[in-house]
Amino acid sequence: MIVGLFIPCYIDQFYPRAARATLELLESTGVEVVVPTDQTCCGQPLANSGYEPDAVAVMEQLADTFAGVDHIVSPSGSCIHHIRHHYDILEQSPAVRHLREKSLELCQFLSRHPEMNLPPAHFPFRTGLHQSCHGQRGLRLASSSERMEPAWSVVGDLLKKVEGLELVSLNREDECCGFGGTFAVTEEAVSVRMGKDRVADHLQNDVEVITGTDLSCLMHLEGIIRRDGLPLRVLHVAEILNTTGEQS
Amino acid sequence: MSHPEQAEQFLANEARSRWHDETLWQVRAKRDRAAGRVPEWEELRETASAIKSHTLSRLDHYLVQFEKQTRQNGVTIHWASNAEEHNRIVHSILEKHAVRKVVKSKSMLTEECGLNGWLETHDIETVDTDLGERIVQLAKERPSHIVMPAIHKKREEIDELFQRTLHTRPSGGDAVYLTREARRHLRQKFLEAEAAITGVNFAVAETGEIVVCTNEGNADMGVHLAPVHIACMGIEKLIPRRADLGIFLRLLARSATGQSITSYSSHFRKPEKGRELHIVLVDNGRTRQLGREKFRQSLACIRCGACMNTCPVYRRSGGHSYGSVIPGPIGAILSPGMDLKKHASLPFASTLCGSCSDVCPVKIDIHEQLYQWRQIVIRDTAGDPAKSGAMGAAGQLMRRPRLFRLGGKVLRWLLRRLPRPFLYSRFNPWGKQRELPDAPEESFFEWYKRNRQ
């Protein structure tokens, strides 16, 4: 099985740590990982702002880039959600269909392949899971509190296997953090208030580290944490799953 | 004013916006508990959604059936293609009976049509009898929520308002006292009224009956005292059979307030002897919306307000920030269909978190429609040329991986070197209350190239 790693543009630039952790984590399971260097962006920043036509070319290009792999895996629920749900406007070429069907968020991929043994991780911290909405409600990586269904969480299950990690319950389990792409700047006031409320929830529950599948949300929360000098850090879930004793 | 500007004003009063958020979150929590007690909740949602889709797909058929039934029941039926026609029809009925005083129970449709103002210019007094609606009416405001119209007001403010308008004594916001005073005030209005206007929650095509749900019994009070009853409804309120009603009644109250059923679910089918019942069927943009494939399902809305209570943006920005008759997520997908330019900022007043779609009792894919309206706003309105240029350029840049990475490298270099006052100027909304992320020396692909290739 060949896995094509899709590293979202902002992770490449601002969170190379998380990208490396994803790569190493996937490699540690024994799968062959290729990283096509022609990849750029899934087009979501343009499309979510209403500029779908401007994104068509880059969306098609992404499909061509990953035409030769068995699965496309990415450390971002939001980008994968965009690929799976909003690439419907493209001509459904074999490459586009392949990309839409075979793209999985990292934890989604790991949970669908339980035969892949993850190396034991060790992370002795009180950890809060920020359920990013596109992963949670878009890709259904977890139950949502609005729907009357048994509770489950793909990411939570992976984190529970990490030695020493204490997964903390929050007051509002799955409220949006307020990032929302360009919403973070066009609706700055609401965005920041939502982010502050989300951070406060984690703090009230004595969380030491906030993690999640999407660094876009975490970048927003980190921006608030740092500005306000709060005793919290953010880490992508791959960084935790890829942590051995000495690194933590 | 656009949504972000209005929202910023609302948020400026931090204590109030926090209280607003918490109050509505409690309503959402109550809804969760009520829905959780119904084992077949998700099945109910699915069924309700299917019934609405079916009805909307044959709306013409059901409207004709409804009209036929109502006529047989002795009801006078009226058709209005737009708001003005609706107002004229209501006015002409009132004129015929020389009515000067009207009581009206909750109706978002008459709000949409601006009926109160229209009647006022014709010297007819319209008193809203729902307590929340009466409060906003006395305050000369508009509802900020479709189920709890005065949810933006604190008890203390209502106390002051009542002192000023109803001459009550100061009570420090004593809810029991204020409610009793309001009731006494409204009783008088009920007794004086010469006609009663109500909204309609559901209209049953098979029987020609309308169903009005209230918690205060104010619709019944008005209708039973006044000789003329005018019920105003959008054409999307139809359901095919009476047997379908139970599904919607179970969903409505639980979704709206967490009650298992509204205190009053009143069925009106025939006028009483010697009295008149008029039903005004209003289009006002609904058939146009029905013709828009991607937005059709928005007409399935049963006006429970659950999407408002759950929306993290609505809870923090308040209903008035939307500047539309129907606020919140559902308002943000209905309003652009009425006036795209005026409501251009509403589809963007969302993070697309999807909570609205998951809470919706009739499973409207609200957040997906918000995404679709964004495309139309950009296509059909003259937006910000600078933004359009930047988006186009970004699209071009993303197609050139090397140039794109070079751009990233330059950006990171600048972020590391530019002085802080320059980076955190007023042109950087991100940095107003947030730090920018660290800009590492080496990107992932630079590392990958160096180590793996």
C-alpha cells in the first residue's frame, strides 16, 4: 500500500514539526509513504470565501498530483473535508474521483487500518481534545452533541491508547473555536471571542495541552494563548501519537 | 451595517454578550435533554425532512387541495404574491369590518411583510400579544430571535420599559410581577380587539385546518374574543395529512425550548357561527426560492429557532446583528434570496461549523447552503475588488508549486524580521487580539528536500 502524504500549505510553512510527525508516524506503521513535492493547496481558502472558480485549477492539479497512490492522507480534517465534499464542482475525471474517494484524515486512516501497529507513545499530560468541526461534523470523526447517538470519537480512541495521557472532558464538548478560515479576520470580533471561550473551557478543566486534528483551529487558539500569556500549549495529534518518552 | 460591524458593537459589552451566550446555551442544553428522551429522535428528524421534501416537491398540488378544503369549511382564502399585497388584503378585511383595534399572536410572516407599520399608517392599532413580542413592540425594537423575541433584553430593562410604558412600579426585575402586569395590560387589549390576527405553524392540506402553537394561549384568547380571525401564512407551511402533524409537533417544541409540547396547539378549521375566518396565503419570494435547487430545502424550516440557540456566532453577536427579519443561520440562508446585496455579509457570518445542520429538526443542510450562498454573493454582487484580485492571484500562485513555496519562504523571512509595530498594525485584523504563528526557518518541504531526496 502506498500512501500519498498531503501536507496543507499552512502546515508546510508554519508547522513543519507536525508535518514531520505525521510522516514519521505513518512510516513507523510500515506503510510506504510518498510526498509529492508538486502539491500546494486544496483550494479551500478560496472556495470558502466564495471564489470557487479561482480554485478550480489548483483543485484539479491536486487530483493529478495524487493520481498514483492508494490513499491520500493528511493531518487536516478540514482540507480532507473540502476535497471529499466540495470537489463535486470539478469534472469527475478518474483522478478527481480517486482523490475524493481515497482521501482520509490521518486519524481516520489509522482507525480504518487497525492492523497497523502504532509505536507506543508516552505523553504524561492532561490533554484537551479540540474537536475541529470539519473533521467532527464534516467527516464524522466523532459523534456530535446535537445528534442523539451514542458517543464516539476516532481521535479520542487513539489518544486513550497513549500512555500517561489523561483525556479531559470539557464543559462544551464540541463547540466551534471560531477560526473558520477567512472568518477569523472578516469577523475578527466574534472569532476572537469564540476562541477565548474555547481556551477558557480548557483552562477551567485544568488542561495542559490542547490537541486536535486541525492546526488551523489550533493556530487560532495558540494566537490567543500567547497573546494572553496563558499556561497552555497546542500540539497536533500526530505530534502526540509520535511522542516517545524522551521527546515529551 | 454589515454583520461583522454590528457583531463588534454587540460584543463591546462583554458582560451582556456573555450573558446572551450562556442564556441561549442553556436553551440548547434543555433541547438536548428533551431530544435525548425520545429514542426515535433521529428517525423523527429523517421522517419530518422527507415529508417536507415531498410536500415542497408537490406544493402546487397541496395548495390547491388546501384551498378546496378551506372553502368547504367556510373559510375565506386569499392569495398574496408579495408583502404589499398581503398587507392590502389584511387591511381590506379590517376596513370592511371598520376595525380599529387588532390583537396579533406571534407571526414571523407579518414581521416579514411589515404589517404592523402598514396598519399603523391606516390608523389601526395592532397589539402583539406574545409577551416577548409585546416587549419589543413597546421598546420600538424588532425581535432578535424568532421564538424568544426579547431574549436580548434583561429583566431589569424590561422592568424599566414597563415602568415607562405600562406605569408599573419598580420591582427590580421581578419576573412574576412583570408577567402579571403584562397579562393585565394584555387582557384589556384582548377585550377591546375587534379582530385577531394569528400566524400559522402548520396547515394541513387534507383537512384545511391550521395549527397555531403558543405557550401563552394568546392566539386562542384573541381568536375566541374577536369576531374576525385572520391567519397569515407562508405557502411553505403546508403538510399533507393530519397524521403527519404529530411528527412535527413532537419535534417543534423540543427543538425550540426543550418542552415536550407547546402549552397550546390550537387547531382552527371553521369559523364560529356568525364569525369570519380568513387565511392569507403568502408567496413573497418563496416560489423563487423553491426554484433554486440548492436552496429549496430552506423552505422546510418550521421556525423552531434551534439553529440560533446552537450557533456559536449568533449566541455571541445577538439577533439584531443580522439585520434581517429572520436572524441566525436559517436567516442567513433565507435572507439572501430576498435581497442579495442587502444581506451579502450574512452567508459569511458563520464558521461553517455545521452545528445548525445537526440540530435542525427537519435536517436542512444549513451550513452547506451558507457555503453555496457565498459563491453566489461573490458572483453576483460587486464585492471588494482588492479581495477579488488577491484571490485570483492566490489561485494562480497555488498552481506554481516552486513560486508558491518561494512566496512562503519570503513571507516567513519577513515575519521573522519585520518590526512588531509593522506586523501588528491596524491592517492586520488577525493580530489585533492574537499572536501570529511562529515563522520557522525551514518549511516542511525544505526539510524534506534536504533530508529525504
